[in-house]
Amino acid sequence: MANTRSAEKQRRQAEKRNERNRAAKSRLRSTLKKTRGTIAASEGKVEASVLSGGFSAVDKAAKSGVIKKNTASRYKSRLAKASKRAEK
């Protein structure tokens, strides 16, 4: 229980941020899962739009602070690697 008005406001703000971040992270995970599935299902050439969509979602999450910069870089690297593997 918050003791002051400012503490109460801080609690409300934290709840909003928490909900927003949870939704953004969920959206990112869903997009990554869909992208990985599309890459795995594709036989031969992977469309650039599929990879681009995954990269875009990761970049947006990193820009808004949902994930860290290095985590975004790792995700993108793994997507690119999977794409190369699927082309072989």
C-alpha cells in the first residue's frame, strides 16, 4: 500500500509500463516464432520480406527498450543464420 500520493502515482505508472512491456515482448515473441516457422517451412530461397519482417520487429523492440541492443543483435544473427541454412 502506497503511503503518499506520489508513491501511488508511481505504482500506477509502473503498472501501465509493465503491461505495455509485457504486450510488446509477447508481440515480439509471436513474430519471431512465425518468422522461424516460415523460414523452416520454406524450401530453397527464403523471401526477403519474411526476414525483413523479423528484423523489423526485433529492431522496434530494441528501440523501445523491451530488449537490449545485444539481445536484438543475437536474435537477428540467428534469424539470418537459419535463413542461410534453409537455402542450402
